[in-house]
Amino acid sequence: MDTTPAAWLRERPSLTGTPPALHPDAVPDDPLALFLNWITAAAEAGVAEPHAATLATADADGTPDARTLILKDVDERGWAFAGTRSSAKGRQLAVNPAAALNFWWQPVLRAVRVRGPVVEAPAGESAADLAARSAAARAGVADGDWVLWRIVPNRIEFWQGATDRRHTRIVYTREGDRWLRSWSGGDGTRRGADEEGRG
Ligand SMILES: Cc1cc2nc3c(=O)[nH]c(=O)nc-3n(C[C@H](O)[C@H](O)[C@H](O)COP(=O)(O)O)c2cc1C
């Protein structure tokens, strides 16, 4: 680096991906379907590890923490990830069972944010997840320390950047047993019950 960090950083390109066609009015009612659509599109666009994501948790006093991990499963029960109970995330989730999970898929200029309470999977599922790991990955994990958790989202944001910076943001919020959907972006239009605008 032969310049200041700020100057060097300013020269790095951002929003260099190629956003696919997106029609916010035509996305599925269920955010799980849209998530599966986007993560497979990311893989097809060349994202080598589209299931790698940043998980944010917080200590009991609210101090945030974040780390990279792998999405292990996703279905109507939630977005599943795994690790040890004795890890920082394990300790944080024990006192503060809520998290946010962030995906960034550069080639398609897309990001997804998943947020909500976290529940621990039944012990049999955690054991099955550990058993599916390689012997090397299992080594050193104490009995009962491996946990599969699920974020049960109450809010999911799908963000797609545009090279002209007219980004699109589709937000699903859970209301009881159904999802409300709103979106803004592209040409500056806004549709649906925006979270901020409700109640
Ligand atoms: C691509 C990638 C995938 C990872 N996957 C996991 C994972 O699935 N579970 C996990 O506990 N840590 C995973 N890690 C390691 C974590 O990022 C982290 O360093 C470690 O787990 C400590 O997290 P903690 O905050 O819970 O202590 C991964 C790291 C990278 C870079």
C-alpha cells in the first residue's frame, strides 16, 4: 500500500457485480422460496461458498459479536447453523437467544439479512449434524458440546444493488403465522406496508 489506508480503500471498486432481473411485485409470498431461489442463483453465478454467512450475536450486556459460518439447513423451521456450546456464539446464545445472519453474494450484487430468535435443535439433530462431519472436524469436540441451532426469522431482507445505486430492498416481516412483504427501490417506488410506516 503506497498511499493512506483511506485513499487505498476509496479506490477499491464496490457494487461491481451484475444484478439479475428482479421483479419485486412477482416474488414469492414465502421468503424461504425466494431465499432458495437466490442462493442457487448465486451458486450458478459462481459464488464458491454461497452458504457461508456472517452470524451476529450479542453478549448478555448487549455487546455485539460476529463471525463467519456455514448454513447447514433451511426450511420452514428456520435457518440452521452449528458449532460448539462452549464457543463465544454458544455462550452468547445461552444468555441472549437471538441472532442475525447476513449473506453477501458479490457476483449477483445481492445480500440477504435474516433476523430473529434462536432455538436449539433436538439433541438427535445436533448429533446427526456432528456425525456428518469428517473425522478430523469431529476430533476434539466434547460429548454434548456440538449444537445445531435455528434462527426462526421474524424479518428477512433481500437487497439487490444496482450499478446506478437505485438499489432494491424487499422486506418480509412475520405477523402471526403469515408474512407481510414490502419493497422499495429501483425507480424510487415503494409498495406494501412498510415496517416503519405501520402502527
Ligand atoms: C468459511 C468459514 C466457515 C466457517 N464455518 C463455521 C461453522 O459452521 N461453525 C463454526 O462454529 N465456526 C465456523 N467457522 C469459524 C468461525 O468463523 C469462528 O472463527 C469460530 O467458530 C469462532 O466463533 P465464535 O464466535 O463462536 O467463537 C467458519 C469460518 C469460515 C471462514
